[in-house]
Amino acid sequence: MDYFSSGREFTCFNCGKTEIGNIYCLKGHYICDECHGKDLFDRVKEYVLASESPNPFEIAEHLMNQENVPMLGCENAWIAAGALMAALKNEGTSKITEEQIVEALNRTKRQAIGGYCGLTGVCGIAPAIGACFSVIIGAACSKDQETVVVMRVVARIVDTIANETGPCCCKSFVRTALSEAIRSVKRYLNVSLPLPNEVIICSHSARHPHGCRESKCLYFNK
């Protein structure tokens, strides 16, 4: 992939739409945000709606290990949102509905944009977790403490995953964000979600196009 510091006009290889973008395939392809991962969004949604696990890590790891899920990309943000919401639904205390899960996924899809972890400093996984809390507690621009809570949760996610940057890694960010999200779920919702059943050892290191952080990563097979 080639990254441009200034946006350029590209035409989507799939649908032909022209838009301004900052990331371009070295083989001459550009995929617009609407086409990027289009089929995967529905698959993530279907899986999390069917899951019965109260463990967000179990749900997320299963999805991230699917062959058609890219190493990097905002498909991983959808996974983070879906895993957290599904786990909360299955745990039962918060009375999460399927409609709320879909709403969190749709909000995430609108704000999680590939490459913007570097372009604006906001990885799509941060608003993914924020969308979950917003849906659950009913945050909105006109609200008071509800929106405060969501913003503080998102700020913690950004701060936490910033420690795992260099280069960015969506797999690492999902795991670290879910760990922080579990703490926020306990603090603000008084719900206890399980941590991983065992130490997470990443199996995706060789796939990273920018090079794995290896020993600097919490999940590297040392």
C-alpha cells in the first residue's frame, strides 16, 4: 500500500465511484470505503448475532482468525464492536437486544475508516467501543453525563492502544481495546465480563504488511 500525506482523487476499482483518498494499492487499485469489506460486514453481523458466548475475546478471536478477514482494516473495528455487544447480550445483565447490536455495528461502520489511525490519530476501534457504550446508555449530543461517559471511555481506548503503536496493528488494538472495555463495562455498567480463557498468542505476525512489532507486542509468540 502507498500512503499519501495529502488526499488525491481516485476511482474505485469495484464500483467506479470517484472520491478523495489517501491510501492506494501499489498494483494500481483503489477501493472506496463503501466497497471495502462489504461482504464481511454482513458476516460479522450474522456471527455475533448467533454467538452465545459471554466472552468478547472468544468471539473476536474466532472472527479475526477467519481467512477472509484482512490483517489490517476496519473490519477489525466491526469485530471489536460486535464482540463486545454480543458478549454483553449473552451475559444478560444489560438486557442488550439484537437491534442494539446492529445499531452499534452500523455506527462503527460510519466512523471507522481505513488508515485513519495514522491520518487523524483515531483508530476505528476506539469509536467502535464508544458506539457500544453510546447505544447502551443512550448518549447523544443533547445529553449530559451519558455523553461524558462515552467520551471518557473512547479517550481511554485511544490512550491504551497508543501504547501498542509502531506500526499500528488492528489485531493488537482489538485485544487491548477489549481489555480496557471490560474495565469500563465494570466501572460504568457494573457488569463483569470474562477475560481470555488463556494467554493470547498471536498467529498473524507473518501477515503484517508493515512488519510485526514482535517482542514489543503483548501478544507475540516469544
